[in-house]
Amino acid sequence: MSSQTNKVQSSQLRIALVCDWLTTPGGAEKVLLELHRMYPDAPIYTSQYSKKGLDWFNDATVKTGWLQIFPKSLRKFLGPLRQLYFSHLDLSAYDFVISVTGAEAKSVRTRPKTKKTHPNLSLYHTSGKKSIDSTHHGAYHLCYCHVPTQYYWQMYDKYIENPGFGPLNPIVRFFFKLLVKPLRKADFKAAQRPNQFITISHYAADQIQKYYHRESVIIAPPVEISKFNHFSAKPKSFSTKKGELSTETSNFSTAFPPKKGSYPPKPQTFPQYHYQSDHSDLPPQIICPQPPQYYIIACRQVTWKRVDLAIEACLKAGVPLLVVGDGPERARLVKLAADSPLIKFLPWTKSDELAIYLQNAKAYLFPSLEPFGIAAVEALAAGCPVIAYQDGGSRDFIQDGKNGLLFAEQTPTSLAEAITRFQTLHFDRAKISHTADSFSVDHFRQGMSKLIQSKERTS
């Protein structure tokens, strides 16, 4: 069954989808996209929507409210306003509401307001445990929660250290410290509204239990592994669309690990990227050096993704790094690389081209603390080992020594040591690709469909 073309047969259900915002591509947006494919007639409610920034939902009915008037660049400032907006968004006319959220969308209203609450409408006993009655009116709310709102809870200290507003940081820091207690209270209250929490990893489930006192069902997010797992043991050249970037084989040294006394090793030269134009009617070729000789990281370039850590570690270890993506941290990261021939920056690329870079990389670097890591699983699907920070969702998909390595501390030294250790080991890239199979789109669809059908039978 194709996960791209087949719809879930649930014509009698009135379903609504909800998300925090739809402005740029990311993991949450990929989850929502697959739910939209499952339920294409379900409207999508969100706070802000940018077709220019995200063109995945052109065939969907996307509904926004008064927050749409604000520029998407102000999204970081709008947390309290999003809380207000979603908490007054009444979706009680639907049978099922599925929210995809790591912030405020979980607070949508799914039961009509009543002056007096009948005992059958009670969601919680005094013990705080959920009590679902099949006779209640309104929508059954499934909350696919990636993690509790990070800037209120587990990432609060790091957010205070660097809110990400540049010269406005001191002002933001001051007011956020004043407001965080009532914001946490509102966020906790909102987390009590959904009937059922679903989350993406054991780490995320622990965080939801810790901060929201709610239990979760774990259904890993959908990873389009079929786009990445066309693994070839000895790839030579690959076609891309005309006019895109390409590489030539380079003079990389294959002497790994570096000899004693030469740490860090003498810097090498990264392949030069250029346009091939030998035949104007033919697409250019990507020709990658064999064996794989560069490391890669591909993500949104924001502070908590820790791309800076990957750059510093590769400079320290003296190995080439390909940095794919864009974001507000781009200028700072380029400055950090300091024109080193080891570091090469590329903009966002399409999945088929990214798959080629992954298939031909020594390893994917995953230095951030994340509840899951779709990009890292995509790398595994491509047969690319992953070197990941040992905390967070990486524990659900990295088998140390089998499909990658885990490093202990979020420091350049710890990651550089892991890179050096990695270069002494052998990995079976075909077997690595198979370790991603259990995170496929089909697994996600089956898990969500089974859960929804079980709730439908009891309603």
C-alpha cells in the first residue's frame, strides 16, 4: 500500500487537524503532512500560515485567525498570544481533533461551554487520572506532542542564556523571567485538555510525564525512508536537476585515523562545488569521492540544533564537514568556520539530492538534544552512520557500534573524540539502512489508524 496515495477510510468521522504554526519546513510539519495525506478532507487550524515559506499544504484547507496579521518573523514573541488564540478556538463540532504540537496548539477547546458540568462530562477525577466517558459531547482530542513546550520547561535555562533575539536578548530575558510562572501554569492547564497524548520517543514520554503528569502512547514520527534508502555499495555518479550544485572527486587524504602526534591532522581541502555545463540539454552530475571522506549535518540552523558544535568538533578533529540548510544562525556559523577549507555550506536541497550526499558521507553528526531526530533517521536509511549526543530521542534509534556512535557531552572535545573513535571502526552500511525500517511512513500510519479506530469503537 502506498503511503503517499492511499487515504484512510474513515468517511463518517469529522476530523480536524491542528498545529502551532505553518511557516517553515520541519519535523512537526512532516508529521502534519502525513496526517493530511491520511485525512485529506480534514481542515487544518493553525496560528500562522505562510505558503511562500511552506508549500506542502497547497491542496489543504488551512484556517488561521487574527494572529495571521503578524509577520512570521515575530513568531518567537507570540507565545502568550498563541495560548490565548488556541484556548478560545472551539472545535467541539468535530468527532476527532488531532493536534500536532510542541507548544500551544494542545489548548484548543474540544467541548462546548456549559454552565453546569454533568458528571459524565468530567475528564479528571481528583486523583488527576484521566476518565473518558463515551457519552460525552464534543471532539475526542488526540494530542501528538513532540515534547512539552521547551522554552517553559526543559530548555528554560538555555533559552534564558540565549533567547535568540540578538541585541534584544537582555529585554526579552528580563520580561520572560517575570512571565514564566503564569505561562507555565497556563501551559500545564492546557496539557490537561487532550484525551490522549501520543509522543515520538521514550525521552519525550518521560518529559511529558515529568512536566504535564500525563502518560503517552509512543508512535514514532513518519520518516520517508524510501526517498533515502536506495543504497549502493559503490556509487559513482548521480544526476540532479539542471542548474543545481555538483561536486568533483577531490584529493582528500584517506589516512584515518590521524597518526600519533598529528592531532589535529593537517587540514584537507573540501571538494569544490560548481555548475557543469558540458551539455546544456543534460543535467549535471554529482560525483562523490570514494570511499566516503566527509561528515555531514543537515538541519535548520537555529541555536538549539548545535551546528556550531559540529563545526568546532570537525575543525578540532581536522575532518571535512558539509553543512546543509539555512536559518537565523547562518551568519554566525559561517563566521565560526572562518573560511576553513574543511567546512562547506550548502543551502536546502531536495530529498533526492540530500540522499546522495548522505549515501556518500562518512557519518551524519547529530549533536543536539532532541526528542527524536527525523534527519538522523533519514541518514540511517541512506546507509550513513550517525554520531549522536547520547541524551534525548537518539537512544531510540542509535545502536552504539552498530549503526553509529553516541558521545557523552555536548562539547567540541567530546564530539571530536567520538569522530576520531568512529574512524577506527567498520560499519556495514547496508545493515545500517535496515535499522531505519521501523520508522517508516507505513509504521506511523498503521499506529495512528489503529489508535483512532480503537477510540472510534468506544465512542
